[in-house]
Amino acid sequence: MMIPTTGRGWLRRLLFAIAACGAATSQAGSWQEDVAIGGFNNVHLYTPDSDSPIGDGKSLLIVLHGCVQPIDNYLSANLEDAAEEFGMVVAVPDAMNKAGYSCWSYWQGTKSRAAGDYKNLIDLASALSGDSARGIDPDQVYIAGLSSGASFANTTACLAPDVFAGMGISAGPSIGTSSSGALGPCETADVTSRCNSYAGSYADHFDTQIASIAQGDADTTVNQCYNDQNASGMAGVYGVTQLGDSNTIAEGSRSAEETLWQDGRVSMLWLNGVDHAWSGGEGASGSYISAAGINYARYLGQYFADNNKRVDRNRAPVVSDVEITTSGDRILVSGTATDSDGSVTGVTATFSGNGDSSTSGGVDGNGFFNLTSGPLADDLYTVAVVATDNSGAEGTPYSTTVRLGPEPPETAPELGDLSATASGQCVNVSGTVVDENQNLDSVVVDFGNGAVTAAVTGTDFSAEQCNLPGGDGSALVTATDLAGLSDTGSVAFTVDAGVTATLDTHIAAGRLDYTNYANCYLEYSTSPFRLDEFALSGGQCQWRDDDASCTGPQVTCSSGSGSGSGSSSGGSSSGGDSCDQASAYNYYHKTAGRAYSTGNPLAPDYFASGSDDAMPGSTWGLNTLHSDDGNSWQLGNCP
């Protein structure tokens, strides 16, 4: 593995190579297939469990397919590896207004934010980043593509630099070129001028946009001149100059040559050994998906995280080791405040009870602080301690309670500020709990499918439960003290466990069967439609549309964020991270590789792959299989 020891960005490339070698082989997130969103009928979405290493929440990467390339191919392009590693939601839309050989029509039509698929892509970015359940940071929205998708992505990023903080342009003809320029001799284009003209009044947002331009060095389809022309053109838009020698990016035995421009604003890659294809890294497969080069999506994840100009990279200071005591009519507060990327300029303690007051002070060379309140009347006080750094950022307050004066009669704890946040099929319930007697024993949150003892820090508590069925739900919160007194409250939430797919895909995944086929077909025909998972009893669930006119059989409830993936296999995780579970008809278990058949072709016998467990029902028997390793499958649910 070659890693340069000099030049700008060597540390980033070292971290990239280390991360590539240590990337997880199994994913915790999930694919949702054929989702109708943002003006597109079919979008494959991957939502990771992880967050971006920068900014607030996850990033978003929209990937545009090439000509004659189905979006299903990107399901095997290792995009989920990059998604988990860098906290990126990945969206792969199928173009609505195709031209030529199912291409994105970059060479024709009006280039406008309000036109065709340009509008659809902006709407898609807006819909996803505006969905609070996905937790996407609007300052980390990126667009990428291959071939015609690359040109269309570049054009879209020029039209809407306010929306897209960065782009990844792989083997794309330059913006504004003709269709004949894609396969023929290089067509000269003034990328700088064209991109600026597309942006119009939004051009000032180029000050914080970045661009990665890439192409395989074995590409004989799209002229390789475009790689340099596109990189130089975007550098002209940003007003940056090229740095010195190229660097080698290594991912195991795969490599790429990288050239950088000032401040990481533009990078140009030559993907070694890659032909005209999206470079997916080791194990990638599919039409126009190459396994010969590095994982370009992973490269983009690192490049965007390193060079994004829109996120606030200042880390807030942290308060720790807080001790609170009393002395007469005063409260004493001490502890440590540190800042990993700057210095702590001050610490403030606020006292809320019988009147509010506060006091502030500095820290010594070791970050230690010691604060004393003014005179206070007898009462139970909530003490909040917060540190401020040299950039003006405040850290997360530390909050707890302390009493001045004699103890009051036994009083039940008091809950407040209850809230619930859903992410996939997980819900986090949080709030505050104050106990006048300071003898709180526990806070328990009952989610309906199980109770969770909350973690309590000071006056704040939180508890999370997963495996929740889709739809409206509520949690009951109970705070109990050591005297047995308690307070209860409830909080409502909505779990989005919906899947949008065609009727045949819903049936293939086991969400529907042929019992209610006529009703579903008459209502939806071959158009995609949404089903949500509703809990019944005994661990059983049913998939229904919005008015319950199209419903499926009782099936085992899917578990965790893997539910609702919309995959034709109907796979979902259950019973822990090491067990995969799938419910489907025997025929579809076979097509997914989980089963095999023998005997009479008209009424074959089916068996689970690896274990040879007999699967009742012949072709259309509905069964559940589980596997601990993804290879050997057994009949029944995960243990």
C-alpha cells in the first residue's frame, strides 16, 4: 500500500486507507427499494445507523446511474459500506425523463432549477434532508453520478450550489456538450463559464462548494480528456489553483492517482484499472460497476468529510467531574472543563429554585473550575453548569439538583418535558425528572413491546427501544423514588416502517399474498404503493395500506431498522446483530439463494440451503428462514 509522507492531505489519505482496511463486512442499516419520493417513482434508499463524523447528523449522497444501467446495479456497488462508515444516507433515483439509451438527458432540454429531472433532484434532496426522522444535515448534501449521470449531476450542482455542498463526477462528458461528444472525439467546453451561467443569482454559494472529478484510466467509452477538462473547469468556478504532484490513494491492492487543488476544493482521480464504470471496490458487481478500483463512494465520504466548507467544525467544550455541595446558604460547584480544539474561556453555573441566579468564572491550566453562588433561600435548586470556548460555542449543560435547608415531607418525583424521537423502528424517549427528596430510584419507559430502564444524568433521562411496529404508538413513563412514590406520563410517537413497492414486489417480500390480490390490484394495478406494518398480538404483524383496503397475512413482526427495506427478498434482522431473518414464499426464498427445490417441477419440494430443513407448502408455501452467517439457513424465526 503506497501512502505518501509529504504533501497536503497525506494524513487524510492515511486515515482513508486505514478505514478501508477495517471497514465492517456487515451493515446495520437498511435498503428501501423503489421508493416514490421527490418527483421520482423509483428511488433506492440506504439509511445507515451511523452519523457523519462532522456537522449535525447524517450526510446525503445522491448517486445517478449511467446509460443502460438499472439502479438495481447499485445495490451491489458497496455503497452501503461508505454509507455506514461516513454516516451517509444514499439515494439512487431512476431518471424520469430518460433520453437515448435510458440516459439522463444532460444534452437536451432546459437547464433550469424548475425543469424536468433537475427539479426532481432538487426536490429529492429537499424531501430527504427535510425529513427529521432521517437526521440529515442540510449542510452535507452531495450529488454524484456515472457517465450521463455524472454530467447531469454536475449540471444540477451548478444550477443549485445552495443545495449541493459537493459533487462526485465520474466519467462524465463536460456540461453543455452534445450527445455526440460522449462517444466521439473530445468536445471542448468552457465548464467555468457554463457552470457560472447555470447558477445565476445562486453563484455566491460556489464559495463553499467542492468537487471530486474521477475517471477510470482504462475507460475507452467516454474520452478521457473530460476528466481534466471538468476538474480544471470547476477549479475555475471556485477560483483555486492546482497543487503539486499527484498522490496515490490505496485500498488494499486497488489504487487511484489523486491531484488536489487549493484548500481541497477540487480533487481529480484516475481510477487505476477501471473501465467505463462506477468504481465499487472489492466485491462490487453489476453492469457498469467495477471491482477493479477503489470504492469511489468511500473516497467521496472521506473527501467530503475532510473538505466540506459549510459545517461548523468547532467542537464544543465538555464539562466533567462535576461536584456540587452546600455551605450554609450557598451552593459550591467544582469540576473540569476542556475543549479538544481550542480553549475554555469561562464556565457558568445557574441556580433555579426560589428565584434564579448565576455565577461565572474561569478555569486554571488543568481546566479546573470552582464557583460559589450568592446567598440563596432554602429550596430545592436545579443547578446547570455550562462551559464556553474561545469560538463562543457552548457545551452541553450538566444539570442536577441540590437542596438548601431542611428536607420536605416525602413527595413523589416529577416528570417534565417528555418527548419522543423516532428513527426507523427505534424510538428514543427523553425528558426531565426532579425529586424533591432527592431519593429517585428509577425511571422506566414502557414502549408496549417491552419496558426499558432509562439512563438518568442529573435531571435528564433517556431510554431507547427498537423493534417497534410501524404506525402510531405511545410510551408510558414511570418515575419511582425509594419511598415507593411515583409519577407517570405518556408520550406519543409515529414509527415509519412503511415500504413503497409494486404489488408483485410486496408479494415477493411476503408483505402481501394472493388472498387479497384482487382488491390490491384493482386499487393500484402495477404502480408502486406504500404498506405500513401494524402490530397484532403474540409477535405477529400485518402490512396494510393507508385505508386497510389492501392487507397482507399475519406474519412475524420485522425487527430493528432493517425492517421495511422493500427488498424483494423480504429480509429483515431479528434476534440480534448476528441473525438474519426472512419471511417469503418458497419460490422467492429459492431465487434469493436461501432455499433449493427438488422433485416434480410442477409441485417441487423445497429445502432450506445449508440445513436442508424441509419447507412445507411447495412453491407458494409461506415460510420464515433464519441464518447466523448469511449462508446456511434454517426453518423458523431467529432464536
